[in-house]
Amino acid sequence: MDRFELDFGYTLVTPTGAGIADGASVTVDGVDYIFDSDGFFSRNIQAILGSLINDGDTFTVADSTTNRIFEFEDVNSPIPGVQTGNVVVSFESSDTTNEIAATITDAVNGAGLSITAVANGSVVEFSDGPFTFSPGQSALQLQDAFSVAFSISDSSSQVGAMLASTIASNPPPTPTAVGDLLSESNDTITTELDTTLTGSTANFRANGNIGDNAALFDVALDVDFVSFTVPAGDIVTIDIDANDIGTTLDPFLPLLDAHGILLDFWFVDPAPGQQITPDPDVTVTAQSTGTYCVRTCGERYGS
């Protein structure tokens, strides 16, 4: 077996092609990468909830000689029937993805095509042979997975290289959480806005306004606290965009531990490639596992 280091922070150990079952998969940050020796697994349709389907939505499945248009028909529709020549796919808005997959399977198998459909949970799998699919007006899509082509004769190095290439070409998306710093009060370390970041690869974005806390005798003393929890060694980038969006705020950015002890602070530290502005953009490495707080404020508060 070979070990392959990937930029996503994972180490994968790959066997030879003979040691991989066709259809085995690796999941990276929620994205499936399926080992596929015959092109079968790039032919699957992911079903959707009945509530996401409109009466009259169509999709197309074709083999080498025949093209069939399938039309969803809501059994509770006051206007029954489908367009002449279309294959009926009956559904209800309350149908689960598994039920929709089963319904699509029955419709395809009864449409006179040379390919065979099989419902596997919420996925419709198609047999070997020429196959094309078009979602048409529907929200259907091919299965949210990427195929890793391989052969049983492949060495572990070849399998690993193909897997690494597939992941690099189709990387998992970086999830982004969105918060609200416009709602007061987030002015203390005990009422801070929790970013929900816990150490996995992710982004957090929030809009705020320094000077919007009318409860203060001097609104210039307004601050916004946000917190994040990470393990030791994790790298965190903190970017404040104030002048870049046209405000006159001169940000001051202290970093504190969970007890409010000042660990560091920054100002006038632009991101790479940006013009020099008062907006901090900093990268720090957590020295220990725990919760940290960032206090965003104006220079007057910091002084």
C-alpha cells in the first residue's frame, strides 16, 4: 500500500486495484469519491424531495437509440394528465427522496429503454450501456459524487495518484457560516457571537457596525466580540474589511483567551495584494487547545 499526503490535511493509504471493490468510496468533508472501474457510478441520478418537484417538471433519459421525456404528475393536481408522448412519473409533495427514486425507477423501466434502473435508497442507478440524462425543468441531478477511475491491474501508486488527482480537481467546498454582529449586545466576552468554528476547515463571515450600541454613554466605545474554539496548532486567519467597503473606521483587533486575557493585537496590517489601509488581516496559530475571542473595535477604544 502507498500513503498519499493531500493538501486537505488528510493522509490516505491506498491498496492496489485488485484490493478495491467497485463502488467503494472515500468521503472528504462531505463529498464522496467513488472508485469506478467501468463508468457505472457516474451514471446515477440523485432523487429529491417531492416538495421540490413541480407538477409538469420534465427530465430526459436516453439509450443509444431511444430518447424518453419523463414528466412528473402530482396525483393531487386539479388538472391531471401529461403532455402527449411523455412518460408519467406520479408523485406527491409529501414523498421522500427514497420514494421519488423508486417512482423514477419504475417509470424508466417501463419506458422501453435498453437500460435498467435500480433504486438504491435515494439514488437511481443505471445499468451498463449507452446512457444520457438531462434534468430538463426538474431539479434532479447526477449523484453528488465524483468517480475515481481505476483498474484491478493498477498498482497502489496508480490508484493513489488517480484518487489524489480526482480530489484535487474536484475539491470539497469550504463551508461558510454566517453570523450577525448587528444585533446587540455582543459587547462582552460572555455575550460574544459564537462563530461555531471548531477546528475543521471552514469560514465564518459576519456584518457588524462599530458605534451602533445606543446603550453606551459614548458609542465610540462600542465593541463586537466573536469567539472560536480550535485545537492547538490550528491556523486561523482574521480579516476585517472596513475601509475597503468605504467606512472611516480605523479597526483595532485584540485577540483574547476565554478568560479575557490579552494575547495579541493588530492594526494597519493589510492582506497580501491589498493596498495599505487601516484594515487588519492577520494569520495566527493557536498555541493551545481552547476558545479564543476576537474583539473588534475602533482605534479610540484600543487606545
